Amino acid sequence: MSAGVGMQPALATIAGAVEDVRKVAAMLTADEVWTLTDADLELMVRAQSELDSAVAAVGVRAVREADVRGLSLQDGKISTAVWLGQKLNLHPVEARQRVKDADILSRKGTATVEALADGKLNRDQARAVARSLRKIEPVGSASELAKAETFLLAKSHGADPGAILRLGKHIEEVIDEDGKPPAPDPDDPTGDAPTESKRAARAQRKRSLTITDLGNGLHRIRGELTDEVAALVKAALDPLAAPRPAVNGVRDERSAPQRRHDALGDVFRQFLRFGDLPPSHGVRPHLHVTATVETMAGDTGHPFARTATGEDLDITTVQRIACDAGITPIVANTLGVPLAMGREVRTATPAQWAALVARDIGCIGEGCTRPAAWCEAHHIEWWDRDEGPTDVDKMALVCSHEHYLIRSSPRRDPPQPLTALQGKGWGVRMAADGHPEMIPPKWVDSEQKPRRNAHWQLIRNGLKVPPEDPDPPRATPDTPPRE
């Protein structure tokens, strides 16, 4: 980014600041930083922190404005978080966090944004204040929320983000000591519900469960369970989490957390095998694993197998799962393109669905991370309009949002009925390599350059071994040999 003639003043200023900071980074090389005195080094660290805070304040205001304007819809994205993550190459969790922070701080935390801009708060402290205000907002009045922000800002000097979060939790509990009263009950017209009912209503609002991929072969499960669900989990896990009986005098070496982890896996294996679950796309819910023939045969020279949601599985794990699993062989070319069915049936068969999952993995929309279980099989040549066949090479996995973009355009200026917009939104085509691509409408990209989902493409490529060059070029006087 560089300042240009006619550029908006604030944008020109920040563009110039970017260039100035880059110059500082170029000046402060490893060979030069040692020349700073201890006092200068401390000043440099503090200056960098204040600069980061000011930039974060700019980001809060810019992200909020982008959210209010609906730039994500103009670019065909389902949310501002998806749009922001794609533009800045952010992890989806970080992108969602930035949008949430911008929302609450722009509406209820303007003093926090000002403190951030002035360097009185660092980025993490401001995020802690924002998270606290989000927790307090559902249970507090506008005046209570304003007082909470003032209190948190007053106490933030010298407090780390964890301390600010604990203060915010305390404020929430003081304001909502007995929990927000439940919705009016026909059997309790006076609203004099017992404390137990209020406690249950509060727990119901705060229940949550998240699973985060740590990227190192492990996933973190975090959440807050209601009393009932916690009791069910304990009842299911406790019998399976007991230490195994000693074998030949050797005790179970697993720790209690490790035993609970293994018990959780046992519960879900049994449930997927025998549980009463509704079918999805014609097949019972199951663990979908894609692996090469070489991997299944135990060839360590080939990449890991992957689940439909992106987890890597090593050869030993895949072979163990395959010992007690139904295996659907899918014969594909080197680019991973399978099957055909014709026009006899409109919906994809279970075998075709498995092939689509093996090829697309998830929604093909650019920047979308929705797995196959959240997708629909879209006919590239529309079934109803083009009499398109139900063939794998004529279908693609899309989530409900991308399906809407394909069927109609969200840009209605002037407003038009959906029937008038059919076919004028995003398009899908099958590329030469046998993989589907999204084609944006001209009002998004005048050149209509095809777009692919980089998220699933990375996962798909992880299953392949780059082909060897069958005929490497010979070295000539003008062509140095390859090393």
C-alpha cells in the first residue's frame, strides 16, 4: 500500500505510516538492533505496542463499517467474518473474533476504542473488555453496561487480559445473580418462578461446546454443559474411563484425563455403529475417510489419509478403522475425479455422494469451510432448467448459502423477484482437471475469473504425491543441471 494522489486523507495517512514502519523494520536488522541501549530497546518495544494499539483501533472501526455496509454480500460471502478471513488470510476463529469485537465495541464500547487509539490499552486488553461486554449485554441494562465499561477501563491499568476477564465475569454475576427470568409461563402468570427455574434458564442460555483443531494432531474441546447434559456425559464415560485391570502385574499407565479421552472415543464408536441416527444423503452417519490404495496397503511413502472434516489419520489408524468398516471403493484418475449416473434420478445416490465427498471434500465456494455434511449436491447443468444429468462430473457440493448465490443474485437494485434473477448470480463450471469452479457475476468481477476453494484444495492436495518428471531435461551449456 502506498499513498496516492486524491486518496482519502485517513487512508493516505495510514498508507504513509505503513511505508514508514517498513523503513524502520529495514533499518532495525539483527546486525543493527544490538546498537540500541537498554533504555532505547524498552522505548522501542513500548512504541511498537502503542502503534499496534492504534492500528487495532483503526481495524475496529473499519471492520464495523464493512459489516454495516454488507461488503461480504457484495462479494458473495455468507458473512463478514468469511469475507475478512479471505481478504486477510486469517484463521476463521480470528476473523469471527475481530467481527464480534468490532460490533460490541462500536455499539457499547466507544470509550474502549478511544483508549485503544490513545495507547492506554493494548490489543489483548481491549479484546478482553469486548468479550466481557458481550457477556454482560444480554443481562444488563444500557446504564449497567456503560458502568461496566467504565469500571473495566479504570481497572485495566496494570491488569493483564486474564484479570480483565475475571473482573468482567464478576460484574456479570453481580448483575445476573439469579439468572435472567425465563420466558412467561402460562402456568405461572405472575412470573414468580422459583430460583431453580431461573438458574436453569441461565444455564440454558450459556450452554456451549466448541471443538478447535490445534494443527498438531490434537483438538481442544471447550464448553459449558447444563447439569442434565453433564450428568449424561459422566454416566456414559465413567464406566469406560475406569482403569483397566492389571495384566501380569502391570497397572493401567493412562492418566485419568487420558482414560476419559479414550472413553469418549469408545462411546461415539458404539453410537455410530449401533445408535439410532437419522440418515444423511441416503447413508447412516459415519466416519468418512479418504485414502489412496497405497496408503491402505501400508506404504509409508504415501501421504496420510484424511477425514471429510480435514483431520489427518496415519496408516495404522486407517487400517484399524478399516478392520471393522464398510469400504466404498472409488476408482478415480490422478486428479481424483470419479462416477456417472445419467438422468434417471434427480438426487445423488449414496455411492455418488461418497464420490462427491472424495473429490470436493466440502463446499466449493471460495473461502467456505463447511464440510460435506452441511452441503447439497448441486447440478451444474440445472435439473429443472437445463435438464442436467445426475452425474458426478455434472454436480458439485455447495452449502445452502452458495446454492442461493447460484440460484439468484443477492444484489437487487432495483428490487426484482427471485424468478427474474435465476441464472444471473454465481455460476459453476467443471474445469479441465475435473474439479468444479465458481464463476462470479460481472458485478463482482468484470473479468469473471474462476474461483476455487483454497481450504479444501490444500486438504485434497495433501492426499497426493507429486508425479515424477518422466523425462527431465538434459543439461546444456545454457541450462545448468538440476541439483
